[in-house]
Amino acid sequence: MKARGRNLVHVFMPVLVVCLFVLTSTVYAAPATTLKSTQQVKPATSAISTAPLKYDPNAPPTGGSTPLYPNSGNGPLLSVSNWFPEGRSIEGGSLRIRGSNFPIGKTYVAIGGALLTPGSLQTPSEMLFNIPAGLLVPDPGLPLVIYQKGGQVRTLEKAYKVYPKPVMTKVEPASFKPGDTVKITGRSLFLVRLGWEYSPTPLKLNATVNSSSLSKGDFLQIDKYQLTGAKSVLMGNPVLSPAGDTLVFTVRGLYENIPVNYCWAAYQCAKSAILHPTTPIPASFVGPAMFYVPGGGYLYGQQVTWHP
């Protein structure tokens, strides 16, 4: 029996070796693509994240100078009371910031990563900064920040926007009277200031007025004598397009500024000028159409004529 067992081993051993050789060759020869039919191949995970960086304006300061805000650090935050204009401005315009203990020559203001240049006014309590021409920050905006050299970054607004300079290309009709519908065509017209306080009834020179006795309305100015003799047309139901390229309104009465003693609280009064109805009413009034642009001066358009 032992001899017979040895014979069987000698017979089957070569067969077993051949089978193992064939099986091994088949496995190594199989193409790698056969795995795709049985399992999903996941790409290798890199140790470096490729996700876009996100700036969180509410995150606590990390200290030290950063590429986004050079010369910032762990020092104290600047104290800011207000700034103008808020929310948005224009390229090439200016930004006025008020506060306390601003270090002259060492105070920085930036929109996103763009540093503004110091303006002509630089005091410890009030500073003017110029927005570079060509700097455009559309919706949704970027953080407006301020800091001193070596100090922490203070975020004034999370989504400040900068738009192209407004343009007034056409006023039609150019001659109008109360009740007419007027259409102004241009660019970035949402940047102009329309709302002003006014008195619906005539006022006396240097009269004392307060905010409760005044109304608020939207006005188009007609600047006949370079601001000193400007009159304003009250705009009824103004409709501004979302893109800011058209402004449509109904013409109302003609108003002019008169010096008054303006009081906004008990024992808090100051000399000012308030719009009130023009008296007597002129036969017509001619001059270039004009709007005030916060942070950007005045916007002039074509010559227009108001008549009763």
C-alpha cells in the first residue's frame, strides 16, 4: 500500500504543478480594466485640499501679517463710529471714516484684498480714503475692513460693493411740465441720491424747522448756476430698473433751497438748507440735469427745461 501511495504521488504531482502554473499565469495576464466591471474605483485623496478658499469676516483674528491684509497683526482693533457711503460706492470715489485714535500714516482700509489710498483728509478722528479707478466689486460684494499697522482687522461690512461711475446719457423728453412722464437713461443710476427732506409749503428765510414738520421726496436737480442757483423737480413714483440703466418718473412741482435753522432734537439745532416750493413760479427754468452721487460728487446730464 505504501508503494502504491508513492506511485500516486508521482503521478499527480506533475499535474498539480501544471495546474498551479496555468492558474498563476491567468491571474497576472488579466487586464486591469476587468476590475471596473465589479467595483467602483475611487481616486486617490491628496493631502492638499483643492477647495476654493473662503474668507469668514466673523472669524476671530489670527494675528500676524497675511497676504490679504499686509501689516496686520495681533495689536488692538481701531475704534470706528461711522463711515460714508455705506453699502456701496463708485470706482474712483472716496470713503470717509470717522472714529478715534487713528494713527496717521499707519491706518489701512481695504475692500477685499485691495488697499485704498489715503486721501487729503487724515486726522486721528476722521480719514478720507480713495477707491482706485478700475476697482469694481459687484454683487455679492467683499468685506470692507480697517486696521492699523500691527493691529487686528476690523470688518465694517461683510459685502461692500463698488460699481462703475454713474452716467446720465439721455433725458426724454428734455422739456417737461407737471404730470409728464420722463425717462432718464444711463448707467449705475442706483448710485445717485434721490431722497431729500423738503417742506411741502413755503418757508420763511431762517425759519426754525424740525424733521417732524418735513416730508421726504425724490428730486432731480436742474443746476442753472453751478449749484448756487439750482432748483429741483419733485419726482412722482420714480421707478429705477434693477440694472440701474433707466429711471422713469412723473414730473411734479419745482423746489429750491432756503436757509433755515434745522433742529433734530431738543436744543440741538444748526444752520442748514431745506427744499421748499419755488415762489414765485417762473415761466420756465432751464439748466443741465444733475444728481448728487454719495462719495462721487455730482453727475451732470443734458440740458432740460421745466415749465408750469
